[in-house]
Amino acid sequence: MSFDGEVEVACKTSYFIGKKENVIKAKRVVNSFAGKDILVIYHQGDFYAIDARCYRKFMCSVADSGGPLQNGDIEDFDGRPCIVCPWHKYKITLSEGEGLYQAVDPSVKPMKPTWCSKGIKQRVHTVTESNGDLFLTLNDSSESFESDYYQTEKYRKTLLKT
């Protein structure tokens, strides 16, 4: 806060994604913004932006980690649009980056699967539209997400070696 009582607001950087009509036609666009690989998705009238690689991390093999979400199917689970990792079949909500799974309580008969949350696993970002142009604002929260690993230089160097 400044001395005259005005609140200083940090200005977040917006990055140009492309023309709205082009993203609608493509349905998915992967691009690098400020060194981060982001998947922008158009689905049922809404735009979503999410880290481009699945949060799943195998300790023994980098080659099996971080599936390319741009190749995943989009399906509704429990009424929520999700992208399904093409490698791991993990379900990730497009709006929140929440990992979903189906569970069954064996003590309840008849057994009925229910959708449960693993918590927020994938970093999601904000897409805005202005005069037919789409812009991305990166989620710069200090909170750590499992998908953050795939945005690091360490991962990129390891990936290039495989």
C-alpha cells in the first residue's frame, strides 16, 4: 500500500494465444508461454488452459511420465468435463485440474462406484477473450502442483536424453 492509501495491484502478464475462431476450429492448441508448455482446449463453448503434460510421475522411468494431454480424450465424469491422459488413463477436470477416480465401498450392497477426488494435481490457467483474440494468464500461485515437475528445466533435459 502506498502512503496516500492507494492499493497497488500487481499486474499479471497476459499472453496472446490466437484468434478465437482459429482455436475453436483447432479445438486444442499447445504452445509455450514464459517457458511453460500449456494446452488450451475449446470444449462445449468454453475455453480451458492446463499444463500440457499429465501429472503422473513414475520414479523409475521418465519416458513413462508426463503423458501428452493434447492426445487425450475429453469426457464428462460426474457431470464435469475431464481430459483423460492417453498414457495413464488418469481423469483430470478441465476447470480445476482435479484428479478423479472411481471407488467402491465393499461394505455397501449392491456395490455402486462413486467418483472421488485425489485433490488438485494439474495446474490450470485462465483464458480470456478480447475483440476476437484469446489471451492466457498463467497461474502463478506459489502452491505446488504435481504437474509443475514437467515445466522444469530438469525434466526437459531428461526428456531430451531419452
